Amino acid sequence: MDRFIVSARKYRPQLFDTVVGQEHITTTLKNAIRNQQLAHAFLFCGPRGVGKTTCARILAKTINCEKPTKEGEACDQCTSCVSFREGGSINYFELDAASNNSVEDIRTLTEQVRFAPQGGRYKVYVIDEVHMLSTAAFNAFLKTLEEPPPYAIFILATTEKHKILPTILSRCQIFDFKRITTADTVAHLESICKKEKLKADKSALQVIAQKSEGCMRDALSLLDKIVSFTSGAVDYTQTLEHLNILDEDYFFRFIQYMQEQDLAQALLLYDQINQKGFDGDLFINGLAEFTRNLLVCKDTKAVALLDVVESFKDKYKETANAISTATLVSLLNILNEAELNYKAARNKRLYVELVLIKLCYLEQALGVATGDAGLSKKKITESSVGFKASPIRPYTPSISTKNITANPGKTANTQVPPQAAAKLMIETPVEKQIPLTKEVKSASTSPKLSALSKIREQFKQTSGIEWVEEKQLEETSLQEAWKLYTQQLKEARNPAAQPFDSASLRIIEASTFEVVTANNIEQRFIEQERNKLYAFLQERLSNKSLQFSVVADEQKGAALSTEGILSSKERYQEMVKRYPLIQELKERLKLDLDY
């Protein structure tokens, strides 16, 4: 039985022309070899699995080749090339800096540099993952790297160039490797499948290339796994299953259900996905990427950014034309927020289902939100509406309301606002209702307002009805109500009692007054009680339109603080008077004070 060799090693390029996706690197190196303009130190940097170490080995083999070609390639047949290919060359040294990163390792390397090459022109030293060297090791390597012997060439390889000292960078010729494109990866995988006589779907190879994210080594490893999983065939469906990737057909179906507002089918679809073992965050992430691809398809200039399986491109364009850009952008925002908050959710499935509910009624929400701006609202079929309600018909009165009685025995001769008239018509028996005037009708047909603006307008007009009799705000009754509420706070041992007791009141208008405090701390205490205080004063003073504000008067606080310089004991006694809880704290903790 032959020993199995993984594809990443078996099909490692042996010549510059066979390196995939790095033509800008290989062309430069071949020209440098052909013109004999080789630098003494190179730095190969870029993502993992894109050919850095491979190019270093090819460079070492080519410059020691006995019969190089005119194009700057190695002959791959001479003694030197054969020894390089079989891993037995004595002029090639490869050091892993991840495990040999000390000063002693670098000193051992520099001592070897002093010896001339045997059976070749150059000694090549490749230091992989060079960013893992310590600072002391870098400094020990500087002099040798700057002025090596004429036969020594150093090739440094790293995935993190920013971690290398600037003094090292300045001594090297830097080559930046780029990620391998999906098209180049697919072409290389197809050539390997032909050599291995494997039956492979191009769509499956495209999925493998996308999953590898520009790393050829990952792509070849995935290919080996899928071949073992499928017993020699690379099928699209089995590839998706093995790589744990959601089929894009699920997302096309979900978008269709979202457009139809068919929430039941959307939830059933997610249940199918969940039963197959896919987590909710994987579904949300996949749907966000799918939505991004749809958004890309909206503009013909950006279609080049679409990196999907060839068989789905036409379907993407067709689906994108059926959805508005505003819907896609809103969909992306919701999915992005959902992905960020997914980890914090306790019930993951419920959280994803709530997101799906939002998405199913997204177009309806956009239609309502843009209805006042003059945009056309999409017609929604009755079968897909989440809830159904009868439309509210606007009330269009036409007769005067001069004789509407607001209270028994009193006649209101003033014009009644439309909202107040509508309220009165509801509360008045049908046989006693009086139609409204034409003026009210014209007021009711005012320019369109949004729902929130209408509610605010109704509240303003209702709160300002002239025929509702309310008691005027008087200083005596206000002070009494204020003291009564302060007494309730004291009985409840609320710390806000002291700020309430020291605050002063002043009436601004008929239904408005102002609370003046000495500092911001007292202001905050009173603000915390605003809602309860507001309800209490409205009921106590019989004034539903009552309003108040809380302000901090710094001059008042400054006057209190400049009345005199108090001793430590006097300051403590003053604090106890203003905040009785301090005394209780002292007694409970059994504290002794040092005056």
C-alpha cells in the first residue's frame, strides 16, 4: 500500500510558473535571477497558505540550478534540483522561528553562515514565522542580515509584518503576497481533480474556494476531506453538508416568504434549518451575507463584487430586482444588530424567531413609515396580513356647536375645538348630540400629520379646552399640598424629604409653578419623585393641566454656604438636621466621631 500524501504537499509547485495567483511576485523574482540582480535578503509577507514558503524554496532551487532556463526557471533535472526536490540539499536551511526564537538559535545560525556552500553557488537560509523572534534575537541578527557573505541569501517569511522591527524591514527587499482569488483557486482544484481522475462539480469547487477564503492550502485540505467523505466524488450537496454550509436555496425561499409576509412558512423554514443542526447565529450571518449579495446586484457596476456559485448569479439578479434598496438596507441593519446581540440572548431560538417576525413585516412597516412622504405603499393581500382591523372612518361634522352644554345649567357660546367636540359627542347620548359647524369640519381636514404628531396635537388641544373648569393655582393651596406631600415622605423615611422641605415654590402662570432648590443634589432628589408628585398635586389641587419645573439656584446655595465658617461639630450637627439618616447610620454602625 502506497503512503498517502496530502494534496497540499503532493502538488506543491516546483517552478515559478506553477505558483497560483502570485504572478507579480514570480515575475519579479525570475527577472532578478535572469539579470543577476538578486538581493541578499528578502521578506515574504502575506496571509497563510498563499505560497510564501513555496516561493522561497523555488527561489533557493533556481539560484543553485546548474542549467537554468532563459526565462529564469530551474531545469528541475540537474543534481542540485533533484536534491532540492527530495529534501537533501546541503545548501538550503529552513528555521522555524516559532520554536527557535532565542538569541542562542540566531547565534548558531550566524556561525553557520561563515562556511562557504558545498556543490552550489549560494547558501539559502529561510526563517519562517520570523515575527516570533524575540527583540534580543532580532538585534543579534541585524549585523549579519545587513552585511552577509556574498554567497548567503536570507529569506524571511511572516504573516504579521507589523510585528517586525523597522531595522529589519529596512534591510530586506519586501514582497507582499495577496490572497488567491476564487477563480484561480477553482482552476487549480479542477486541474488537480483531472490529474487524480476525480468527478467534481464546478459549483462544489466554488464552494470550497469560498470557504478557504483565499488560502490554497486550506482549499486543498478541504478537497481531501470531501473526497474521503464522498468516496471519490465531489458533489455540491454533499460538499455543503460536509462543510456545514447552509444552502443558498433556503435564503431565496425566506426572501420569498418575507415579501409575501408569510410568517408561518418563514418559521417552519427556520425550524427545518434548526433541525439540521445549524445554530441561529450561523443562519443570521448567512442571511446577512445573502442580503449583501442582493444589494450588490442592484447596480450593474457592482455586480463584479458578487462572489457566489455561477448557477445562482441569474437568480440573485432576478431576486434583487424584485426588492427595493430601502428594504435591503433595513434588512441588513436588523440582521447586523441581531448578530451583535445574539450572544446576550438566553433563549436563542426565540430571539431568532423574533428577528424573523420583524423581517416578515419589514415592508409593511416601511410602507407605513413612508406613507406621509408621498411614497406608494405596496398592496398587501389579506392572507398574509399578521392582523386585520377595520379602517377608522374620519368624522366630518357640519353643524354649529354653539349650544353644546359642557356642564348642567351652563351654556357654552364659544367655539369648541374639534377634538373636544368629538369627545363630547361620544359621551353625550345619541338623541342629544348636536352636529358641528363648518369651521370644525375645515379644522378636521387639516394637512396630514404622522401618527405621533396627531396624538401630540390632540393632547395639546384637549388640554387647552376653555370650557373645562379647573381651579386656578393659588400659593396657599400649593404650599399646603407641598407640605402634605413632604410629610408623607418623612413618614416613609424617604431621603428626599429634606430637599422637599428646604425647597421654595414660586408660581409662574395660572397652572405652572417652579421649584427652586439650593443645589443639583436636591434637584435630583425632587426629580426622582416627579411622577408621584405630579399625580398627587393634580388630584389635590383639582388641576389636570398643572405643570412644574425644578431648577437649582446656585446663588441660594452659595448664600447658605457663606453664612459662616462652622466647626467640625457644627458641620456634623447641620448635616444631621438636613439629613436625619446620617445620625441613624452613626448609631447602627456604632461610630465614634473625632471632632
